[in-house]
Amino acid sequence: MGKTRKPYPPEFRRQMVELVRTGRTPESQAREFEPTAESIRNWVKQADRDEGRREDGLTSPEREELRRLRRENRQLKIEREILAKAAAWFARETDSVPPKSSSS
């Protein structure tokens, strides 16, 4: 497994993207700077998506929203499971089992 490092600052990534757009290749930048050519190419693709030049993926705001919604969905599933277990426990404690709802 490769080494992990802190993400490059957004300003640094913007500068790398601008250098590619002015004609420098990602490979030449990778030799001169630390990020790999593949990372630089990915930054260019993402910048193109964010600026509307490409439509083959999610923009950064869309990606962040998707991440947030997945996190929220995961939390809601956990909460629903807890509530279902609590309802079952209370039903057993009171010796009355409520009719199963068809909406769940």
C-alpha cells in the first residue's frame, strides 16, 4: 500500500492545472514537483468538470453533497435500527405486540 500524505492545498492544485493549460505536460510537472502525473491529470479533469468544460463526472460541489447525503443516510439507517429494536423491546415488556405496519 502506498504512502498517504496530506492533500495538496487547493491553491497548489490550481497552479498545477494552470501550468498544464499553458502547455506544460503533467509528466514534466511531476518530475519538477512532488505530485504524480496521474494526480495532476485528475486535478485538470476535476477543474474542467467544475468549470463546465467536461460533463463526464460530478463537480466538486456535487461530490461533496453526495458524500454528505451518504453520511446522513448511514446515520439514519443506524437510528432506524435502534428505534426498531427499542420498539420490539418495549412490546415484549408490555406483552403486547403492535400490528406490523405495511409502510416500513
